[in-house]
Amino acid sequence: MDQQPPGDRAAAGSGVPTPTCYRHPDRETGISCTRCGRPICPECMVSASVGFQCPDCVRQGSGTGHHPAASRPRTLAGGSVAADPRLVTKILVGINLAVFLLVSVRPALVGDLTLLGLAWDPSPPPGSVEGVAEGQWYRLVTSMFLHQEVVHIAFNMLGLWWLGGQLEAALGRSRYLALYLLSGLAGSALTYLIAAPNQGSLGASGAVYGLFGATAVLMRRMNYDMRPVLVLLAINMVFTFTWGGIAWEAHVGGLIAGVVIAIGMVHAPRERRTAVQAGACALVLLASVGIIVARTMSLT
């Protein structure tokens, strides 16, 4: 059986050859490169100032088109649309669960990873001074993934899954991850500033409350009915200030950070989007670092 060359397939019922993409011979097309004239399919064509060009002409610098990635769909915040919009959320849930299982097997790790300002640890003898003020900065982050009680991690992971998936799809992976981590850090920073130096704190609540704040901003931006998320947030805030043993400072710090970052993410003008978004994240980071440094100086 004779095989027809690319770009020369005969249309059914006629003797006129139907062009096929020079890179994908099985795809018929009526579009050709404005530079070299070769037929190109929708996957191969690159937008140019006039018409479309083939990838080879663009690669060789003979055209003025832009890379195909520039034409890919973007999220509301300008991030890339991913095949799995919950990948980062799944990883974060997995990390929290893994740490929970680890401390269940080795309970002594709780004391090493908990957020602690400054305290005397008498064991093992002769004892030692522990805490962020002693240079154990890692506690500000490790405490964000640390849980001891099943109910505690269950509520936090439900909140992370319910809120995180929607935000990850709307913001994109990198922006969503920045929102989560910076909200958690802000919650840790405010806890470090206000709580008693020897008061331990742990949990992903600060980061989750950052997701609450970001969700409210996003829903407002998209003109959705905000009542469900506001009611849920109000209920959680009541629990925050009425139940004992809850580090309300982490909740408030994470919530404020989430709102600030989300405003920068979803309201940034398109022409300065990256700069505004980076600026909002930098603002929260600098404020958190400033709080941490100031508190450390006051304790030492």
C-alpha cells in the first residue's frame, strides 16, 4: 500500500490533497506557517504578530511569535493550570499525617519540634535552655506540621482539604504554597510575640486560618455568596476564643496574613501582577521576621 507524504493526503471523495501538519502527519489542517509556509496543526502553531508560525521558525529566531506556554490557560492569579489541581494540598496533608505518625511512635520528638519561645528543660540532666530565642528558629516551621491529638489533626486536615483544593486551583501551585507557608509563619510569629515564653504551641491552625482569609477574599473577588465561608469562619473564631488550650494568636496571625496575601494575589493588575504578588508575600514575610527578631531581642 502506497504511503502519502506529510502535507499531501487526499481528501475522501476528491482528488485534491488535504494538507497535514508537517510534525503530525495524521492531523489535517488548513493553517500554514506565515514564514515557511509549512502546514501546522493547532498544537504546533505559535501566535505571531501576523498569523501563526511553526515551532522551527520560532526556535530559529526567524519569527516574532511567542512560546506556546504563553498561550496556555492561566488561573485567576496568573498561575499555570495544572492537570492535578490538588497536588500541593495532597502533599501538605501527607506531610502533616507523616509527622503525626512519627511523633506517635516517638513522642519525645514533640518537645523538640514544638514552638517554644524560651524555657528551661530539666531533662536530661543537667538540663538546658530551649526555644526560638535560643536560636532554634526551626521551631517556627516544624510546629506548623506537628499535632498530638487525633481530633486536632482531623479538624486541621479537613480544613486544609476543603479550602486548599479550591485555592490551589484558583491561584496555581507556587502561589498557593507561598500562601500556606507564609500564613503559617505569620501565625507562629504572632504566637511567639504574645504567648508566654514557656508556652508550647503546635498545629497547622495558623496556615489553615490563612486559607480561610484567602477564601473570603477570593469569593469576594468572584462575586460569590460569601455567607457560607463567613459563617464557618465566625464559628471557628468563637471556638478560638472560648475553648481552652487553643493558641488564638496563631489563628489571628494566619488569618491576617492570608487576607493580605490573597488581596495581592487576586487584585493585582495584570501588567504588574508578578511584582504586586511578590510584594504582598514579601510584606508578610518581612513583618513576620521583624516580629520574630523583636521578640528574640526582648527575651535575650
